[in-house]
Amino acid sequence: MQDQPTYKLILWSLVTLSSLLCQGWAAKCAANDHAPTVQQTQVETTDPPKYMVEVRNSCPMCPVINVHLKCGSFPQALVSPRLLKVLAFDDCVVNAGLPLQPLQKLSFNYSHNKFLLRPTIWYFQCE
Ligand SMILES: *[C@@H]1O[C@H](CO)[C@@H](O)[C@H](O)[C@H]1NC(C)=O
């Protein structure tokens, strides 16, 4: 009974501290804010056409890791797994899951009918 206030104080401090930390992260780049972007540009009107893909970390403050894309039945043979690794149907990971630095762009080309590519999962590494 005697040390209950201390316990409460510690608990209160922890709660306050963790909410401050969360706000700090949110102020940098929150999960749904600054989502990585995927841009596809047709660069050759051959048959099959050729597309240039640019995946960009649009957060100006923090690296982003583990960027997964919805990628349909994208064949691994079209691209180096170092750039885009096909894990399963509709699940591809960019840059082997390694960080894209703030505003860094990763680019690759493929020759095939267009695949829809869009980010599904990513994690910011804000300090
Ligand atoms: C993709 O193709 C474009 C146009 O041919 C070229 O400028 C660019 O360097 C290519 N990118 C890569 C990563 O090969």
C-alpha cells in the first residue's frame, strides 16, 4: 500500500513517455502519410512493351524498409531479385527488404504487358 503512489508515478511516466515517442515518430513520417510511390512509364512501344518502374521513398526524413508491392503474377525472370523479389502471388519485396534512404529512388525495367504494382506494406525507420 505504501509504495502504490510510486508505482502509479512510474506507470504514468511510461505512458507519457511512450505517447511522446509515438508523436515524435508521427511527426516524422507516419505509416499512411508519405507512402512509398510506384511510378510506371512505358519507355518502348515494342511488343511486348517495355516499362520503367520507379519506386521512391517519399519520406524526406526517414529510411523505409521492407517495402512490399502487390504485383500479381510478376515473373521473377523479368527482374533481378535484388531489385524486386517475387515472394508469392501478389507479394513482391523491393530492394531485398533493405532500406531505401529518404527520397531514394530504385528503378528497373521490364518487358511484358503491364503489371499493376502498388505498395502494400512498408516500415519507416525514424530515429
Ligand atoms: C530503362 O529504360 C530507359 C529507357 O530505355 C533507360 O533510360 C533506363 O536507363 C533504363 N533503366 C534501367 C535501370 O535499366
